[in-house]
Amino acid sequence: MAKVVFQVALEPFDCAGCFKKMEEQFTRVIGITSVNAFPQLGRIRIEFKEKEVSPKQLETIIVNSGYQVELKKLT
């Protein structure tokens, strides 16, 4: 299992509802075991199974949702 933290441009996340919507999108993806959003920091932390989903696929979900990824950190 791996973890990735995405730093998302703060501008689009002006409400908790925006982050809730993002969390819900990730919970539908096979291979994701945990999603934690931190609206005040503009971060989304995702735990996932590397054999089922890649960090690039996760980043694509964020970008396709209309948000900009500023930084990605694998842990």
C-alpha cells in the first residue's frame, strides 16, 4: 500500500463542500483505501493499492474535476 499527498491550488477550495465532493469522487475508484481532505491546507491525502491504481491516475481525477495540482508527494 502507498500514500500520496496532493497540494491543490487553494483558490477553488473556498468551502468544505468542494473537498467533500472531491473525497466522494475518489471513494468510487477501485484500489483506493482511504481519502483524507484538508480544506484549510488545500491538501488531499490518499492511500491506495499500487497494483490497482497509479498516482498519475489519481492526479488525473483531480485535474479532470477542474482543479490544479501544484505538488505531489509519495510516501
